[in-house]
Amino acid sequence: METLFALTNGYMGIRGTFDEGTPAFQKGTLINGFHETWPIVYAESAYGYARVGQTIVNAPDGTLIRLYVDDEPFNLSQATLINFDRSLDTRTGILTRDVIWEMGSGKRVRIHSRRLVSLEHRHVAAISYEVTLLNADAPIVISSELVYQEETRPVEGDQRGSRAFAERVLLPKELLASGAKAILTAMTRTSRMTLACGMTHLIENDNSSSYDVKNLSRNERGRVVVSVQGTAGQRLCLTKVLTYHTSTSASLGELAEQADWSLDRALSLGFEGLAVSQQVCLNKFWDRADIEVRGDDEIQQVMRFNLFHIYQASARADGMGLPAKGLTGQGYEGQYFWDTEIYVLPFLTYTSPHMARNLLLFRYRMLDAARRRAREVNQQGALFPWRTINGEEASAYYAAGTAQYHIDADISYALMKYVEVIGDRQFLYQEGAEILIETARMWRSLGFYSSRVNDQFCINGVTGPDEYNTVVNNNAFTNLMARENLWAAAKTLQEIRDRNPERFTQLIHETKLAATEIDEWQAAGDRMFVPYDESVGIHLQDDEFLSKKPWDFANTPPEKYPLLLNFHPLVIYRHNVIKQADIVLAMFLLGSQFSLDQKRRNFDYYDPLTTGDSSLSVSIQSILAMELGYRDKAIEYLRYALWMDLADVHTNVDQGCHIASMGGTWMAVVYGIAGMREEDGRISFHPRLGQRIEGLRFHLTIQGQLLTVDIEGRKEQTTYLLREGSGLTIRHMHDELTLEPGKTVSLDFNFQEIH
């Protein structure tokens, strides 16, 4: 529940712990990018291994509010509760809790609290804590605190968890306190990142009795105590404003000043003012990103929960990446993966393009580190890190980790899709072109022309998305995506050369681009080897996939999944078993490169071998199943994806939400049920509703225009409305359709038609 009730804004995240601090599993106040570094120790090291790990740091906890009535502490673990209700409203972004506490004396106290992490004011969070004496007079004391957190709870035997440090990593520096305000400054032990965080308060009392405020901050603990002689019916309200600022270069004094300004500005707005701006932000988000599901209330509610968490994870991640768990927990150590580009960027591109652009710019700013990484593994160009916070590779595993070179192609793919959908040629010509050049160089230096396969271009010794088949030759997903990367680089550079010679000249100077490189990229792409077995009639996941021993699924009990937690990696690697969609993912991302018959044969072969041990798999399987007419299976997979967190499907939600899986649920609805596809910037729809879903309504931003799509199952009709824009051409089924702003167009579709 601490994870599910977490509030974040992409920069700052606060887990859904109770205001009083107990009971608690893992308290967490997480700041995007605020991390500690540590030496990776190998029993047997080798050249090119990552040397420095990175782990997000738990910042001081500002949510702590202790209540005393008649000098008795309110403790949720022991209190007699007449009422308890806690809810997260995804329309307002506010976590609310309402409690009625009956004391041993018979006195009853209502405690009503609200919490938000501001989507408008990046560095601000706030709590409104109201105490009402219901049936008797009593003295009330509220102690509001800002304290350093306990160290991270280790997760034994599960690489999805976070590192637990043996010594304190956040070193206190200075405590500044006056009136109702306290500011702490600190620095991480090794990475030397600086932090300033603070709290300030506003007290409102219903009656005329005076209250007393004392600042009892000492040593490493900020503490402000409010006391009042309460009377029955009286409401005492404490508004607590929090702020967090971090830096890799700013001094502690500078950050403390920024924290002071943030506190004063936020306190002037008050909780209600912050709540109003929160509502405005969410109104804008839901207006452009909501998915309305008719006929299935379960899917509807969970869908909106997932979309809300994606928005929280990305809203103010300005200039930063998107951690795999967002900021809802410390799973995967707060690091960034390829998940963002493949599973979250599609949603952001079509609903919040500026957020998608920011995340791509973040990758661009990693280029120098990616160039260094390429040199470490003896490649040209740039190799983006498999796991990272600061841009350097932080994964100690190569077989199922850093061998996944496909991350270069994933970033380039997301870049090109963003440009196609949004039309942002400026980004393509500036930052995008440089990414494409360096990734294409990496592929050209990694692969080679093999005489064993008619001089086709081969890529050996890599791992695809499926981490149960590692360090293989010619992983089909990798080769196909690398081909797309090479083609995109050649096409883009030719376009820049023809349309913007001045920029082309700059690129030659900035990247030392040789004239022959563009032709080499095109040729390598044209001659890319994609393994295919004629006898079975399927694309091979890799050269040796069919030669492995079949996994004994019939005698593998449910408690032995996920396999990675119950079997030695070598046992898994020897078998014909798949962790997550690999070929199937390629058939979705590059759908036009496969015939429908090829998709069906590949899906029918690989789907039964896929364990679903990765949260990233079922959404993609749902999309392909729907395209192939397996609607029941598609909806079943969709439900698994939707409930990944709320039902704790993988039993690790305590470590944080699966943000990429949540992005996958948007994809499964829009690409799967609505049948949306894009090709060279042209959008098409092929609706296929299933089971209890009677209708679907969603919104897309395309070329700066806002399109609403409404699918009505009973009528077998789709209605298109261009809400904003000057005109848009799309395809419905097989027909081209030109939309004019403000005019609805309704067309029929046939459930049974697949092609």
C-alpha cells in the first residue's frame, strides 16, 4: 500500500506511509537522480566490466507528524479506531485519510489528513493535518518533524531490489531553524551530491484560544511543536509545506537559500492554493490522456490508476530520466532502462509530447558517457548504458544485462517515432541526428559480413529483450531493430544533406562524419541477416534457439516462477524457454515487415514458451493476440498487465510500481483493441473490441493536433473528431479519411475482419 498510495511528480516522490510514521515497511522520500555511487566488487573481474554502481538515496522524511491528546500518543498500531478510510483521488492528485480515534477514556478524536506532491511546483509537497475533538475537551500537542531515514531494506536473492549500504551514505551538514521553519543540508558520502530540504508550517485554530509554537530542532532533526488547550468541537489544522533541492555542483548554502524561497512561496499559497494548481494540472492531463472504457468498470478503474502513475512518474522529470519504478520505491535502485523508450514514450508522445521530448533530450545529454562506454567494449560510436542514473553503465551483469546492445536501437526507434508523430524536425536535425550517427556507428563496428550466410550482415554475442537466452548470435529482435537504426541514420543524414546543407556541414565537423559512412550504414541495413527456419516456418529468436532442450513446463509448479529466482542461470540458458516477448515484440514494433501469416506462425510457436516472468511481456502479447484474432487471449493478457501492481502479480510491488508495464497497458488498449498503427507518420485504426468491453474513447496528439477516437461496439462504429488542428488525414480499416476540425466522422467496422 505504501507503493500504491505513493505520490510523485517525476522529480520528487513520497511513499504512501502513514503521517505518524508507524506502522511502516519502507519509508521513502526519493529525488530523481539523487544517488550514491559505490565500487562494484567482482570475484573475478574482466576488461570492460562496469566499475561503479549507482543507487538512489532515501532523503530525509518530512511526512512525520506525531499527535498527542491528553498526553496520549496516537499510534495506529494500537489505537481503537471507530473509522478508518484512506483514498487516492486520481482526479485531484491528493491522498486523503480520515480516522476517528476512541481513547481509553472514551474521548473521541477525528484526524483528517491530506497530502500532495505538487505537479505545478516541482520542489514542493504539502500536508494538511486536521484534529477535531468530538466529545470532550483535552490538551492537543502536534509534533511535526523532518528526520533522516533509516537505511534501505535489503532484498535478499532478488536482483530486482535495491542495494543496502553497510554505512550511512547521506551525511548531515547543517541544520537551520527559526520560528516554524527548519532546513537540513546534507551530502552523499561518495558521489558528493548536495541536498537541502526543509519544512515550514501554518497553524489555524477554530476558536479563540491561543496556541503555542516551539521550534525544538536539534542536531540532525527538525522539529516544530504546536500545543493548544482544545475544546469539544474545535478543529486545529496544521499545514506543513516541504521542499527538496539537490545538485551535483551547487553548494549547500546555495541550495539552502533555494529551499528557503520555495518554502515561503509555497506557504503563501497554502494547501488549498497548491490543491487548486494540482487540479489544473490533472484536468489538462486527463483532457488529453484519459481512456474511457465502457462496459467493464474493472478495466476502466485500473486503467486510470495506471495512467495516473505514469503521469506522476514523468510530469516534472525535467532534464532527467524515468526510473523503472518511477519514484514509488527503490526497486532497481532508481535506475533507468530501455523500458522508457519502448513502453512509456509511446504514451507520452501521443499525450504529452513535451515530456517525451524531455526524456529524449536526457538521452542526448548521455552521449559523451555512451561514447566512452563504446570505447570500453571496443566499439565505435556510442553505446548507451543498460542500467544507469548518471549516464555511466551501472550493471554488474553482462549476460542478461550489458549484452543487451539493442538499447541503442530502442532509443533511436523511439526518437524516430516521436519525430514521425509530432513532426519535430528541429529536434531530429539537431540532437536526434547526433544520436543516430553514433548509434549507427556502433552497429556498423559491432556487426560483420559473414561468408557463412551469403555475406549478409551479422551481429554476434548479444542478448535480446528475452533475458533467458543470453549472449547469442543474431538475435532477431536486435538485428531487426539495428537494421531500422541503420536505415534511419542513413535516411536522416541524406535528408539533412539535401534540405539543410549548413547543418550537415556542422555535423561533419562536430561528429567527424565521413562521406562513406552513410552508404555503409545503408548497405549494412540492406544486408542485415534475420534468422529464419524454412522447415518450421518461423523466424528464429537466434541462430541456436531451436537446438536447445525444451523446458518441462508440465512439471514446473507455480511456486517455481519466476524462474530467475528459482533456477541457476545456466539451467535456464540451456533450455527452450522465454522470459518475455522477443520476436513477438519485434513483430509489433516493426509490424509492416512481417506478413500476417508470418506473425501467426511466430506467435503460435513462441507464445506457449513465454513464461511471463517479466512484467513487460503480457501487454505486447495482448497486442499481437488481438491483431491475430485471438481476442479472448488478448483480453486475458491485458488483464494481467492492468493488474500487475494492484494485484501484486509479481510479488514485488513493495519495491515500487512497474511504470513500463503501466505504459504497456495504454499500448495494449490503443494498439491492441483500437488497432492503431503508424507508418511513416500516417496513422491507421483497425478496431477490435472483446469480451465485456462495449466501447472505447481516447485522445491522441498528432502533428500538434488533438484527435478523439470513440469506438462503439454495439453499433460496430468508430467516430473520429479532430478537436484541435487544421486538418488531418488518417486511415480507418482500408479507407483513407481526411478530418476537418470540429466535424465528427463515423464509420463502420467489422469485428470479424482481421486483415
